[in-house]
Amino acid sequence: MTANIFTLSIKGHNIKKTKPLRMKEEAPGTALKPLVFRVDESTPRVVQSVLLERGWDKFDEQRQDVEDWNLYWRSSSFRMAEHVNVKPWQRLNHHPGTTTLTRKDCLAKHLAHMRRLYGEALYEFTPLTFIMPNDYTKFVAEYFKEKQVLGTKPSYWICKPAELSRGRGIVIFSDIRDLIFKGTSYVVQKYICNPFLVGRYKCDLRIYVCVTGFRPLTIYMYQEGLVRFATEKFDLSNLQDYYAHLTNSSINKSGVSYQKIKEVVGQGCKWTLSRFFSYLRNWDVDDLLLRQKINRMVILTVLAVAPSVPVASNCFELFGFDILIDENLKPWLLEVNYSPALTLDCSTDVSVKRNLVHDIIELIYLNGLRSEEEKCSVASLGSAKVSLGGCQRELRTAPNSPPYISLIHSPPYMSLIQFASRRSSKSSPAVQRAHVRVWPKHTRTSKLREMMNRQDLLLTREAAKSKPKLKAWRTPHKVLAQSEPHKTKRPGPAGVLPDAGHAPNDHAGNFVLIFPFNEATFGASRNGLNVKRIIQELQKLMNKQLSSDKS
């Protein structure tokens, strides 16, 4: 049997390929196809470009089986039936129910609920927020209360449509008479009028976060990112100049000062996150402490919505957290973005976003399927030890069955059906056919999937016999305080979707694991989701870091 496999560069544009792997059942000379990605008209071009670079094939419904794909990436959400019917060899780039994190009014409700449960101090990273029209009376009372305290000094507020993005529909005002509602749902927040300025220009941070699962909750922070600048100097006397007050790139790239060389900022309206932290260090700012605060903010924000997100397998979610730093170096959460923009408008976009997509593919371990496929086909019969993300597992196979390791678990159909039933009293035909298996044509994907389905029961039984073994955890301070992006990559696949029984890898590419950060939080997330216990561990960590900073 021939056992030559693909070898791909992790980041490079040049791709080396050897002869494709042949399975034992295949006749000599039969080549199996590469892994397959599926897209639609909303899929960012950079995603398609990176996958093609890495040796993937684009799905063609005219010539391929309907289920013969490994990754489906698109900007819009998937229907519940698509989540229910996802196969063990497939990944979706959206998790069901995550819009509760990215819709501004829903996020505000969840964060308010967490403040009531665990105290204002823990969730003080969001500005005072009112959800319109329900909170209009409360907002008016707060507005005039503040006016009475400030006297002749103005108060500043910002109004945002709950569902829109890219700065559309935003109004910044000081006089309540300037507030005009044009839609059905808005949020009104205190405007942060003392932002940290770079050369007198306002900026915010676009932080990329990938949640690879909610049960167990697994959160990775990308160590590189974007810093987005306004293109006119900050000026509270002119609230109508959006080029001075809004940092959205979609707005500022059309401004007259976009191409000008601006003080400190330079040309354009973006920096890399690493450049920004380097700038802070030049001013003797403790950038590690700032990163720690941002990491905790991300964990606490995801925790606010995690209990309401349904259990689902074989999917992941990339979020874009927009964070503003004030002049006291306090980070404020502005919003969380669904399908954060991956368009390449400038050289900074290219350097950050192309690498981001490469590292996401490594994080979800799709390219690792090739090496695992080889292990399944060439390992000896009887008893085999196979490594997954640094964890060894012994599998005992029947005399005539091939060794096998499952990279992912079958989706928990009932959990998703119950979630869907809240919206529809009757399941769709696709949901009702969730357990029907269809065996497509013999390709690389179909061969892999046959092995995976053949041994599902075996893996389940083996996993039930032994208790999960935890890897040694890195020191939480080190995990939560990465100062620089990783400059080098590990050889081969660097990450894997967390197995239900094992702790996830601490990093993949420039993604660093920020949750779980110790055995207690891993256990509190794996067996259900014990938010109270997780909050307690976070508070311990915050107190420890605070003591360390004082000393």
C-alpha cells in the first residue's frame, strides 16, 4: 500500500504536493481528491484564496456528491436543519444561536443580567446602555439627572441601530432634541468622550476571537489584530463630523484625509495590533496588563451568552470584538461583530487577515484530517495508540477492523431539535431525516467519512471506560498575558477542536487559548456550564494579577 501524503506550507504561498494517499481498498493508480470547501456568494474572497493555496478543492455541486465537502464557510448564518444534518467529516463556520452576542440590544440585555447576578464591578467594561424604545423613560430620567449635575457642561451620548454595522445609522448627540429614531430597535449609550488618542486621532481595536465550542466552552484570542483610526482630529465641539468620532473603516476610507500623512498615524486608517502595543511600550505603558484586561473582558462577555447557546458539534465562530481604550487605559467593549469583515482594503488588511484565515484553518484542524487519515490506514491491526493534540488514547479494535480515531463527535441532534422547536412547532423534513445516512462516491472525503462512521460506537465505548486525562496547564498569567504574536509555527497541525474528554491545545498559530485557563474552569465548562464557578475562578485570577502588579 502506498502511503505518501500531502505536505503543505503552513503560511507560504507555495504548496508542495506529493502523490495523494491511497487507501488499501483502492486499486493502484487511483488518486483521491483533496479536502473540499464549500462557499456561497457571501464568502470572503480571502477565505477562498487561502484554502486554494493550502491545496483544497472548491465544491462543485454539478460534479460532486451533495455531502462531499469538509468545510462550509459563508457570512450568513446556517439554517437549523443544516446544523442538525452536519456530518462527522464536516465543519460549519457558524454556531447556532450566537447572534445573541452580536446584536447590540441582545448583548446589552445579557450583560445587564450578568451585572445583576455578579455585581457592577465585574462588568464595568460597558458604557451605561439603554435599549430603545423600551427604556426610553429610563433614559430621559438619566439624561436630565446628569444635566442637573453637570449644569452648563454638556453630556454626550451615542445612538446605534441594534442590527446595523459599519457605522450605519449612528447618531452622536448632546441635546436630547437631536435624537430621532428611524427604526424599531436602538441602543443609546454614554459616549466615551475621553478616548486614548494617537496623534490627536481617535482609534479602536478590532480583536479577533474564535470560539471552537460552547460545551466545553473553548475560547481562543488572536494575538494580532487591527487598530482602526478616525481620519480627522478628535473634536467634541463638532459631533456631526463622523470622520473625527467614528473609527469604522468603511466610513473613513472615503474621507478626504484618508490618503494624507496624518500626525503619528501616517497614511490610511489602520495599524496592526502589534504596532499599537509597541507604540504603547514606547510611552512606558504596561501593555501586558492591558492585554489581561481585554482577555478577561472577552471571557466575561462570552460567558454572558454561553448558557443560552444550544449545544452543537462540528462548528466554530469567529467574532470581531471592537474595544475602545480611554485616556486612563481602561478598555471599553463597544460591540461584538458577527462575520467580521475580511475584505482586503489595504496592506495592513492583507498582512493580518490572510494570516488570520490560515491560522483558523490550523486551529480547527481540518488539514490534520489528512495525517489522521494516514494513521487510520497504515496503523497495525489489533491495538493502536494514536495521538490527538498531545493526548494519547489506546484503541482496541476487532481483529478485522482498521484502527481509528475520531476527530469530532456526532452532533447532538436532540439538543438542536429542541432549540429549533422554540421557533417552529413542527420540525422540517430535513430535521426529521437527521439520522439517515447517505453513502456518496469514493473520494478522499468519502473514504475518511466511512472510517469515521464505522468506528463511532467503538470510540464512544472506549471513552466511557476511562476518566479524562488533563494536560498540564500553563500558568494562567502567561496564557492570559501574551505580549507579542507568535513569530514561528509548530511543524504540522497545531490545533484541534477540543475533545470532550481532553483539555484543548494552548495555541495554534497566533491563536492563544484564553479559556479554559485552569483545570477548575475546564471542569466547570465540560460538565454543563457552571458559570458561577467560572466567575469565582476569574475573580481569583484577577486578584492574583492585581497583587502581582502592586508588588
